[in-house]
Amino acid sequence: MTAQPEVTQRDLRNRSKEIMDAVESGRSFTVTRDGHEIGELIPLRRRRRFVARAEFVATSRNAAQVDIDAFRADQEAALDQEPRNPYEQ
């Protein structure tokens, strides 16, 4: 595992566009202040919003069968039926 490059708080302030562009392209940095690590800049993971039908079908083939009646019974058993005052504790 390779260590992330360090960037000082001052460099982050002075070179923010350059550093943020690098983060956007997938690089990570450790932010330091007075020689101490204080945080990390890491790219956000991009979530896929679309799954092709063929991929869904292929993945679903190996999924366990769900007994809908047992599933509903489990939900009912776990559901708290009594209304409660959230301020009483």
C-alpha cells in the first residue's frame, strides 16, 4: 500500500484548484498542519445509477428465493405496534 502524498494547509489554500482537480481525477492527499497529519482529501465514490437488465438478470439468478409470507411475518414481528411518546425516556 503506497502512502498518500502530503499537502500542507498552506499549499491547500494556495494551490486549491490544482489539488482539487487532482482529487477529482482520483488522487488522495493527507493534509498536514505544523507537520502533523490532520485529515485526508479523498475522491467521492461515484455510485452507478443504472444497471443493465441483462446484468440484473444474471445477478438475480443466484439469489435466494424469498418466501413472501415468512418475510411479512418477520416484518410484523419486528414492528413496534405501540405508539410511544418520544419525549418519555
